[in-house]
Amino acid sequence: MKRNLLLTPGPTQIPPSVCQALGEPIIHHRTPQFQEDIKEAIEGLQYVFQTKNDIYLIPASGTGAMEALVANILSPGDKAITVEGGKFGERWTELCQAYGINAHVIKVPWGQAVTAKEIKQALEEHKDAKAVFITLSETSTGVVTDVQAVAQEVQKTQAVCVVDAVSGLGVIDLKMDAWGVDAVASASHKGFMLPPGLAFVSVSDKAFKLIEESKSPRYYFDLRKSKKAFEKTDTPFTPAIGIVRALNESLTLMRKEGLENLFAHYARLARGTQQAALALGLSLYPDESCRSNVLTAIGLPSTVDGNKLVKVMRDTYGVSVAGGQAELKGKIIRIAHMGCIDEYDILTGIACLEKVLTQLGHSFELGAGLSAAQKVFNQE
């Protein structure tokens, strides 16, 4: 039987106990029983978001969470600052444009991270900007943003700091309250080890004041409705009942492990994957100074067809990794280390990568990647 190993940056592997929770019989959502589920979920999410702010549950993907924040925080004609350094940074700009927001775009070369200095300069030039939209971990490039430094600059102004943490939350550190982040978007199918279909948004008091003032058209994503329902431990519309209940199992696993231990675990998997890539004569992307532990982006030689590499690993051997997007299409592969992944999953992925690289004519010492990864895993 061909395996189905997901080393993709979402969806990710689902632990057996979470699968079991997903298979539980459905219950009705307007009941005291489900209210307890909501309460437990919010408390667990506040632990992962590292916040005391409200957190709202939206039946949607991560993009739904991002759209909810744009639609609620700003009004048509408002000015915002967006950072484009990959496909998901570009999404912030596209969402702003869809809602009539005047987006000042900071274009960052792919493979680099925006700096707090660049944010500060943009805010000085655009003092009327009401929001700064950034990405914690840019999934298309493997770049991590120094959210803490950026948020400190935004705090000095009238603007709010809004973070896409869809792929990074629960995998790398994000201290919402301590760092002064005003709004965070995330979703179920990455670090939370669940199927797609449930989005999370958390907003500060500063951000909610803008939400109350916003004149953007909204209905399903109206966070004012969410807040009103939240006060009664409820949701404004039919929730993703099964995923919410399974979320509590996932959060139990995360809390049992502890955030710091989780972050250290994923960092270790990242180091092993990176050393394996180098041992195979491949390159790492981006630069080490802004490299995320959410995934490893591996540069391929021009002699290797990255699209074919991904296809053969997935369709022939049942190991799924992600290819490059846009300007990186065919040039990199992305191996994620998030959610329910351990060192043996990474070693399986590296073994498959070695096998297919050999088939595609890439020259290296067979087993070099596995040996390099094992050295990391055995020493730490």
C-alpha cells in the first residue's frame, strides 16, 4: 500500500486522537454542550495566540480570516501599508484593493524580510495609514518576519499591526499581547493539525475600535456579530461543529507539550532538514538571517526539474512536498515541519528525496542527506 505522508505547508498530518475526535457523532450547536466546547476552544486558542483578547471562530480557510480583518478594520478610501515579499503578502494587498482600501505597498525581494526600519519609514511618509499588514511566516519563500520589531514601530502611531499567522502560529513564536500585535489571523489546517475549514481571528481593543467605526460592507464576516455572539459563548452563524470539537483535542496535545517545547521541536526538524539538503549538494533558500522554522525551502540545480521532482515523490512514492510558486516555480521545493510531524517523517521524506533525485540524474553520495539529518537528530 502506498503511503500518504504530508510534508506540505498545509494541510498537515492529523494525529490519531484528533482523527478520532473528528469521527465523533455530530451535536447541535445551540446547546449548553457546544457552549462548553466553544469556551474550551477559546481558552486553548488564547494560550497559543498568547493573548487575553477575544478570539472569534469563522468557518473558513486562512484567507477568510485575512479577509475578515481587512473588511472589518478599514473603510473604503482608508490607507493601509502592506508588505509584499511573497504570494501571501501579496494577498493582503489584493484584499485591500477588493475593499477599496488605498494600499501603500512595500515591495521586498523574494527571499528577504521587511525590516522595522522600512516600516518606520513608511509610517512616517504615510501618517494617515490606519493599518500595517505583515506576514509572520511567508509560506511561499520560507521567510520569517521580525513581528516584534515591526509591532513596536506600529505601536508608536495611530495604526494597528495586523499579522497573517496562518502557517506560523503554534510552530514559531508569536506573543500577541507582549509584542503589541493588534490583530492576528490563523486557521486550522497547519500548526493546529486539523482539516481546513476553521479560521481564527483575534483583535485588540485598539483594533476593535476601528472595527466599530468601519463603513465597509460586511455580513458573514462581520466581527461585530462575532463579538456579540461571543459574549453569550456562541457564534453568529452555524459553526464548523466537528472541527471545533476536534480542535479541543489538538489544543490539549499542544498544551501538554508546551509552546516552548513545540517551537524547539520544529526548530530541530528544520535544522535536520537543512543539513540534509546541504549534504545532497542543494542550496537553502532564503538567507539564514530570515529563514523560518515553519518549512525548509530548498534550491534545486538547473539540471533538476522541480515540478517533476514533486510529482514523482507524490504520485509514485506517496510523499508530498510543495513546489515553488510564481518566480520560484520549478526552482525550489518546500518541506514543511509543522503539526503532527516527527524526525522519522522527515527522514522518510529525505530518503524519498534522495531516491527521486538519483532518478532525475542529480549526482551525490547516496545516504548523505539521511546521515546529515541523523547527526542533527542524534546530537540534540
